[in-house]
Amino acid sequence: MPVSARLRGWAARVVPPLVLLAAILAVWEAAVRGFGIPFYILPAPSRIAGVLASDRALLLGEAAVTLGEVMLGFAIAFIVGVVLALAIFSSRIVERAVYPLVIASQTVPVFAIAPLLVVWFGYGMLSKVVMAALIVFFPIVVNTVDGLRAADPDMVNLLVILGAGPAEIVRRVRVPAALPFVFSGTRIAIATSVIGAVIGEWVGSMRGLGYLMIHANAQLHVDLVFAVIVYLSVMATALFWTVSLAEWTALPWRRAGATGQGEWTA
């Protein structure tokens, strides 16, 4: 695909949401100024931008804490989730015993778990890492299991006829077939892991963007609360697109087919 066509495709995806965001911010600014809404109720975007600039060092420091919790929780959940998915796929006994529990775990509200994690693991980083991992865990396991099952049965039968063992079939056919599913679950998981870390910080913490948000809200420093929200949104979006870029790099066969159809969005 020519570079000019790629640039046009990129602009077609980026410009509309930027224009819409600019319009929303303009209406927001005008409404706050026109109706004289106090800053401690709803600050204007210009005031939030000022806080982003003046409190940059504070926000960056707390963001680094939250990002560390997110990445550790994601890494743990990804490794455990993929291993468990392979076990569920490979063993009917494990599937019947574990898979229903994995699904049932999503019925428990995360806010109900967070106070318990603070009691069990303390106010430090560990309880937030565990909370992030719990939120990340489910989409990774389910998507990986679905991906392993989605392998082409004809390819599997061909390798069986050629004498390949179960491990070789998994390595050569099922894992490549599962990778798009794994990346799809990972994109969802990495973005929502930010929610897990922040909830953990809300319940019990002395550092992080979640703690800063609660502290600022208690002092009616609402513009700082919105600044934290901006940081969290940027963090989640950046992590999402980082995984998309990794998928774009790791799956050249998928990239080539999607590019030809104009569908790849990384």
C-alpha cells in the first residue's frame, strides 16, 4: 500500500475523533463560563489544562506508581492465564473443574474483593497488583481457550496423519491460531487493568493516581480529579495501542491480509 494511502487512512481514523473531542471541550468551556458553574462543581477544560501543567511533577510521580502496579498485575495474570488456558484445553478434567470457577469469578463485584485484598496483602503495592491481575485474568483465559479451539480441524487432522504428537500440534497449529484471540483478550485486559489498580488505591493506599484522586476529591480540588482522569485515560489508551502495535509486529500474516482489505487499525 502506498505511503500516501496509508497516511490518508490514518488521518481518516484520527481526525474525526479529534474534531469531536475539540467540539465537546469547546461546548464544555462555553457552558461553564456561560452558566457561571463553580470550579469545585465542574471546572472548565482550560482550568484542567492549567492543573495538568502546574502539577505535572506530582501527576507524573503518582502515574509512575499506578503504571508499575498495572504492569506487574498484567504480567502475572498473562503468564498464569495462558498456562491455565493451555491446561484447560489439554485436560478435560481441568476444564470441568476449573473453567466454571473462572467464569463464576466474574460474578463477584471487584469492590467487594478490594477491601479483603488490603487486609490480606496490606496497603503496599502487592494488594493493587493482585487487584489488577484479577481483572486482567478472565479475558486472557477465555480468549486463549477459544483461540486454541478455533484451529483449523483439517490442519490438525493432517498433522495427525503425518504422525505429529499433541504437543507438536499445539505448537504448530493451535498456538498460531490462538494468537489473534490472545491479542484481542490482551487489548481488553491491559486497558481494564488500570481500573483494577485504581480501585485498589481507592480502598487503601498512600500512593498512586487513585489515592491522589480520592485525596483531591475530599478537598474539593475537582480540577485535579479531572487531571487524574486525563492521565488514567491516556495511560489506558497508550497501553491498548501498545498491544495493538505488538500484534501488528508479531502477526505478519494477519497484517498482510488485513492491509490488503484496508482493515488493520494498529
